[in-house]
Amino acid sequence: MKIGIDLGGSHIAIGVVNNENKIIEKKEKHLTNEEKRNIKENIEKYIIESINELKTKNSIESIGMSVPGTICENKILKSVNLGIKEEYNLQEKIEQKLNIPTKVKNDAKCAALAENKIGCLKGINRTLFITLGTGIGGAIIINGKLLDTGKYPGIEIGHMIVEKNGKKCKCGKQGCLEQYASMKALKNNLRKELGLTQKTRGEELLRIIRNNKEENENYQKIESTIEEFIEYLAIGISNLINIFEPEAIGIGGSFVYFEDVLLERLRKKIVTDKLLFNNREDLKIFSAVLENDAGIIGATLE
Ligand SMILES: [Zn+2]
């Protein structure tokens, strides 16, 4: 058995994963604001206590962790979601306390591995996986293995420049893809165009898009906001297709909820809009299917 841990900004999930990549037992905890103030200590305490308990019933051969942030050789260099700004060696702490081999990987890479093994990209040899949410992350998997980018995290899809002198990105560069084509960018642009407050939730925006009809007052605004989002996303993805020629692409993150209004439109744009070097009418794009389990399962793979 292996243990997979999905670390989030306010939630920790720990699962025991069997040899068929199924979660057979799961423990979860929500971090309170009080606990978040001392996040490292509370993460370590919960992980160690939980695994000590799980260990009594299961023989655990290894631990894997899925972490939202920049990971380099198992060390967390920074994680905005966890509020960690300096290098943090969680792996070493867990290994020392539990004496079980432990690995730490970026959450988008974990999700990609899981979707590749048992999810939407199962059985496909050359795949590109993209997480589309607040930011844009991803992974390239060839014959079941993550593309090796050496000592650097790599595959910074969200920070591909698509606009010279474009919008300023939190990474310090200008014109990064995620400023135009993340779900956050789409939602913010829709709110702005429609005069809605920041509090308007994704579900409400989705409902508005689904009900958008030509006779509606805001039809054109919604239509052009979505079209612009699709254009930028198609440019970013087609650049990757031209380089890697994946057989199929998987997309996760909050994009999944908007699948019915975005996915086919995106595929059409990529395939028919003169963005690709080769004719890729055969290109398949799937929505991720594993939801919250992807982190736990992916953390135990490779
Ligand atoms: Zn950037």
C-alpha cells in the first residue's frame, strides 16, 4: 500500500492507495484560519498522527505528496496557496518522523499522472495535461513518465508569453498566458463586462453563459469575452501541440465545470483556426474525470 496526500490551502486529504490505484481509506481535515497561521506545524502534526494511525492497519511502502506550488527535488520552494514563501523541506521532516520513503510533487503533475494512469487520458502514450483554474499549470507525460525537466520545475504553461508588453503577471513578466486564459481571468472579465461584483460565483457565471441567447441584452458582451478567452487559450495550447504533438489533451481544474460551454469551442478553434503546423483533425481533448481523488492517487505514482 502507498499513502497519497493532497495538500491544499485550507484542506488536507490523506488516502491509502492499493496496487490497483484505488483509494481504500481516506482521512480529511479542513484547516481553520487559526491553524493556517501556523500552517507548517499543523500540516506536519496532522500528517504524522494520521499516518501513524493508518500504519497500524496497513503496511505502507511509501508516501507521496501533492502540493500546490513550485517543487524542486522534493523541496517546496514556494507555495502561494499554502502561504509559504521560503524553501520548506516537508519531505525530510516526514521521512525522519515516520521512516517511510516520501516524495513531494507539484499538484498539476500529480493530477496529470493520475488522469494518465486511470482517468481521462488512460491508455494514451503521449499526452499533455493542463490544469485550468486560478492559474494554469500542467504536465507532459510520455509513455507514463513525466517529461524530465532536470532540476527546474518546468512546464510553466501559464507563464508562456502570448502578448508582448501585455498584462503584468505575478511572476514578474508581462503578457503571460494565465493573465488571459485562466478560469480566473475568464470569470473576472465576465464580471467586469456584466457589471457584476467580485462576489458573483462561478456557478452563477456558468448559468449566465448557458442562458446566453442572441435576443438577450448582454449577448454580445458575453460572446466576445468568451471568444477572447478561447482565442488566447487556443494560442497557448496550439504552441504546445506544435512542439510536442500530443495524441490527446486532458484539462482539469475548474474548467471541468464549464466543459459543456467551452470544450468543443476550444477544440474547434485549435483545429480549424490556422494555429497548427500539422493537420490535427484527430486531436482529442478530454475533461479530467478524477476530481478530488486525482491529487491523492497521482502523488503515489511514478
Ligand atoms: Zn507569469
